[in-house]
Amino acid sequence: MKKYATAGIVILALVIGSATVYGLFNLNSIIMGKSDQSTPNYTSALNSLKPQISSLSNNVSSLNSIKADVSDIKGKLSDLETKINQAQQSASQSSRPIIILDRSVYLQGNTILIIAVGFEPQKVAQIQLRDNNGYVVTQAQTSSDSAGRLTYNLALSSSIIPGNYQVKIISGQLAAWQQITIMERSYSGSVILSGPYLFNAQTDQDVYLSSDVIEVFGTGKPYTSVYGVLTSPSGMKFTSNTTIQPGGTFAMFFSGSQPFESGSWYVTVNNQGVTRTLYLSVQSGNSSNVNPFTAQSDFGIYQTGDQIRMSGIAQPYTTVSASLTSPSGHMYMVTTTASFDGSYQLFFSTSQLYETGYWNVNLTNQGQSRGFSIYITSTSSPHSFTAQTDKTIYKKGDQIQISGTGKSYTAVKATLRSPSGTTYNTAVTAHLDGSYVISFPTSSSFETGNWYIEITNSAISKVVSIFLEP
């Protein structure tokens, strides 16, 4: 269409030019033939044509500019299409899908943009946010499109505890994951989370190929040693050790000079006398065809009378069995059936008569098993939650300290609210004895007047009032 318009403008310009030349030629003939007559003045008529000719020239230039812009856009679209095709080819050639996040560090309340390729077309996918202990914090469901791609916006809670997390997508027999860090949304500096350093460990996958490197990662007390032993089905052992980083995290790796033998393996990981046992499967071949089987409890420590919840992913519509064994050997059994998307939940109810100490949990599904330990403490008195500040009147620049008792190893969240309504949030974990300490720094820019602090633990809230003076 643009080519036809350009051609029409050019032809029109030629016609006008020809007419002008023809008129001038006739004019000259008249003058030459009738030299004795007065000569008409055509200057004004010719000048009136100049704006029209100039306008036509500008239109031609504009069309040329548009043509250049269209060509540039075509080039960029072609480059983008090439990159998408390359990503899809990489995903199809890889043994696992590819997941891409918009960044690796987020603040509380942010939204994670998740893009993934390489999944089976038009299949249901579970999107999970897992904490550093492997527990599912948030779970959502979506579906891949006809090309095996999916896009999802995962919103983070404004009260989520800062730390290292894993974004994981599970669809059928395929899974992909990425590590992220969630930081506290604070007004200045950073708030250090207090509380005990629980030792936890998990593998980066449930099923490995014989040539894979097996990674074990988790949390523990900084600067302490972690020792791991990987045992094969035939009893062959591989060892690894590392030191926990200042931030309380660690990672260790196992690899062999020869391919790992196929079958069920397990890893024992020890830190300061506490041992964790992890189970995994090794397969031969180029791709895994076993649906992932995961299991975790909602807490690591319970009190007698609590309900213990187990959850995870298994083969859809299959039976998941769980056993809970006391320190003296008493065993309790429950079973359930995994839903269409593979998710499941199991519950154990405890009573005040249950033994205290370490209890062993074992879950099985389709020949795969997962095992770990939990700790049950006594509750001689009902759970109580207390909170108090170290002072009632503070000066700008002071540190506000809140202390009290809550439920062992549960989150204690605090919100500091200014007279005008500005809020500052933080969270800590209560110790084994339930004690906790929360601190808020203040600055010279803080408002003078009455401030309020809301502290929450296990659905119980306390409000404390303080006064901040200049």
C-alpha cells in the first residue's frame, strides 16, 4: 500500500512538472511570435505551486521514514523470535525444563515473575515456594500452553520470613527449580533474625541419573562442621564435609569416578551430634521417568496434644502410607490417596500422654520412601504468649527491644506503627524454651509521640504502647 502511494505521488509530481514546462514552452512561442504585444506575468501563478510541490516532497520523506521504522521493527521481531526458538530448543534438548525468574532477590510483598519452557503441552503444573527446610510455604496451580510454556505471577506475603527459598514447578514427571533470596522490607539497614539455628538438610532432587552430581544443602549453626555419608544399595559409601557459612547455610556434593549404581540410596548428614537421614533414587538412562515423591512436616518440634501434618507430592491417585514411631517403639499408621495433581496431606493427632523426645516418621509411595525425625515436647501448662518492651519511653536513636515467650520454634512477628500510621515489620523464631527477643532501631527522623507495637504468635496478638521523645 505504501509503495502504491509513493508511486502515485511521484507520477503526480511528474504531471505537474510536465504541465509547467509545456506552459512555459507555449508562453515562449507566443512571445517569439508576437513580440509587439505586452508579455503576461506568470510569476505569482508559479509561486503558488511551490507549497504544493514542497508538501509532496515532505510526504515522500515521511513515507520513507515510516518504511525505515517498519524495517527496524521487523528486524527486532526476527531477533526475538530467534531467541525464543533457541530457548525452546535448549529446553527440548535438556533433561529438565528451564525456569527463568525476573530476578534472584526479592523483598517481602514483591511478586515473582515466573517464565518456564520445556514442559509437556497443556498439562497442569504445581508452582511451589519452599523454605530452606524444604517445607512448602506457598503453592499455586496453573497449566502450560500448547507449546509447553507457562507464565505465572507469584505474590509474596508482606509478612514472609526473610531467608533463602526455592521456587519449584512440578508438572507430571518433569520439574524445574530456582533458588531465590527474600529480604526484609525495612526503612534502613537490615534486621537480623534471632532465634536458634535448627539443623536441617535436603537433597536438590529426589531422583538422579547415574552420572549426576548429588547435592545436599540446608541450614545450621554458622562456622560449625557438617559431615555427610552417601550409601549405595550395595553398601558402598561416599563421604563429603563442609563448614556452615556465616549466614547459616551450607551445601555439599557427592560424585563418583564411575556412574552410580541404580536403586535406592540414602545420605546421613551430621552436625553437632544431630543427624538427618535423606533418601533418594538413582536411575540409569538419559531421563528420569519416576514421578517425584516428596514429604515434609509442617513443623520440626511439636507439643503433646498438637496435630502433626505431613504433606508433599506423590504419583497421582496412588496410596501414600505414613508411620509415626515413638522413642520406645510404639507405631501409629495412617494412609491417604494422592490427588489428581499428586499433592497429598496426612495427619497424626497426639495426646498429652504421648512420649517426649525424637519420633521417627516414614512415608512410602510406589516403592519410594522418605524419612525424617520430629521432636515432641511436653505441655505441663497451656501455651501462653507474653510480650513486653525493655522501656516505655525512648529517645530518638535508641533501640526498642521486645521480649517474651511464645510457642517453641514458631514465628513471632512484630509491627511497629508510628503516630501517623507508618509501619515497620520484622520477625524472629522462638527458642526451644519459647523465649524470644525482637529489636527495632530508631533514628532522628522518627516522629515524636505515641507508637504502638503489635506482636503476634500462633494466632495470638499483643499490643504494646511506647512513647518516643526528641
